Amino acid sequence: MVLFSLLPNFWRRCLGGNGNPVKRVRVRAPASVANIGAGFDVLAMAIEGFFDEAEITISKGEGRINVSSAGFDVPSGRENIAHATAEEFLNRYGIKGVDVNITLHKGIPPSLGLGSSGASCVATVYALSHLFGIKLPLSEFLELAGLCECFTAGSPHYDNVAASALGGVVIVDCANKEAYRIIPPVDIHIALLIPEPIPRCERKTALARSILPKQVDLKTLVYQSSAVAKLVYAFMTGDLEILGKAASTDFVAEPKRSALIPFYWELKGFSLSNGALGFNIAGAGPSVFAICRSPEDSLAVADAMRKFASEKGLKADVVVTKIAREGVSIVK
């Protein structure tokens, strides 16, 4: 485990050799899958294959923020989460007389449970920190990026932003806004079923959070805590059997959110019977993920998912990926 604020390479590559501010930068942040079963708001994993990139230029001006977008369909201008993030950044650090021009290249489909908004926030905060030569401690970085998630989620949360920032698997200390990174000793192979993007459905996460119970009983708390502990153990040891069982377990979010995903329980059973070690909802959904033993198994599970979706008339993409070991970075 490595504490984000103690990673020297993070800020060395952010600020450059002498820490002097620059005028233009392009930053990439990976997608992520939060919760991973029972780890609601405290566990997430960065995944390969999907990235958001924020290309930002600053110049002397009147404090204007201009945002355009490319790639997956998201709003431009003030309705884009990068605008809210940049506005919060400039206000917080008292930066005036500077125009900020942002092009957000959306490589992560929005509103599908893959940490799209979190990656946009992380890329924007990291890029602005680089441009203005501001070295943020971990807690401040997460607090700022997580706060900007309110724009789509309705409340701040830090699991997706921590995973996009750090890479690997992250454990979030919600009380202190810190995060700890685990790099599993083995590759974790994943099959994803991703429904067709929902046009301009920015409040999907808020809806998925609103249906969750506000309180849980003591027995449920004990079972949920046990599942989270098993997840952490499995990621640290690379025990894929335990990881699969733990990732399939959730006593709080999955029972409620599964109602929003057509044929969810059928798909879960079908995937597990076709080689998946574990299966659950990706973040707030509606994407789902399967933990697999090997690249070959992930392809077989993906084929089974694709067959299931076709038979049920579901329009969805199925992809294979694995945990991304690297987080946010500057694009050379």
C-alpha cells in the first residue's frame, strides 16, 4: 500500500523538474469501477481501456472559462463538469486575470458506472495544478475532485476519483479524505457488459444513490464489513477465488440497484456458470463486471455475456480489461 501524498513521482511528473508553471498541458485519467461489491464509497479499481483527457490552456484574460468536448456525448460550456471543476479551483486558490480553455476528450462513456465524471474531475484538477504549479496534498486533491462530483452525483464521494488519480485498487478513508493504493500481486482480469450510453443522463448517479437505504441493521453491517475485509485481503494476496466470492457479495446496494438493471440476476447467474469467479454492479450501474481467472476466461465470460444480451434483446458492448496500475498522467 502506498499513500498518495508520499508518491514522489506523482508531483515530479506533474510540476516538471523545477516546478515552474507552464501554459498548456494534456492530462489523461483512467476509468474506474467503484464499490466492487460491498465496498460502497470506500473501494474502487482503475481499469484499462477507457480514458478521459483534459487539454487545458491558460492565458492572461478576464477569468473566462471555456469548455468544449469531443468523443462521447456530454454538454459543453457551463453544463460540463470540467467547467465546475475549473471554477472551483480558481476560486479556491484566488486565481484571477486568467482565461482557461478546456477541451475534454471523453473516452469514458458517461452515466454507465465507469467513473466518467470522476475521471474528468481528476484530469482537470491535475492539469490545473500542473499549469499553476500548485502541489496539493492528497486530502486536498481528493476533497476538491470529490466535491466536483456533486455536479452529477448530488453529493461528494471519493472512490472513483481516488482510483483515477492513483491507479490500482484504492481504499478511501472517507473521514479524512485520504486514500491508500493496493497493487495486486497478480493481474485481475475483468469482463464488462456496458449498455448503450444514455444521452445526457447526468443525474443517473444521484438516482441510484437515492434508492439506497438510509440505515442498515447491525447484522447487515457485520456481514457487509466481513465482505469488505475479504475484498481487501484478496486484492493484497492475489487470491482470485476469495476475490470472486467477495466481489459477488453486497447486502446493501446490489439488492436495491439491481432493480434498475434488466435481467440482472439472470445475467449474474449465467456469467458465474460460464466461468466468472465473481460478478456485481459497476459503481452505480447499469454496467456490470465479472472477475475472471485469466485472459482466456475473461474472453469466454465476455462471449457468454454477449450471447445473453443478444438473446434478451439488450443493446450493449462487452469488453475485456484488467486493473490499470497507473493513474492520472500527463500525455507526452
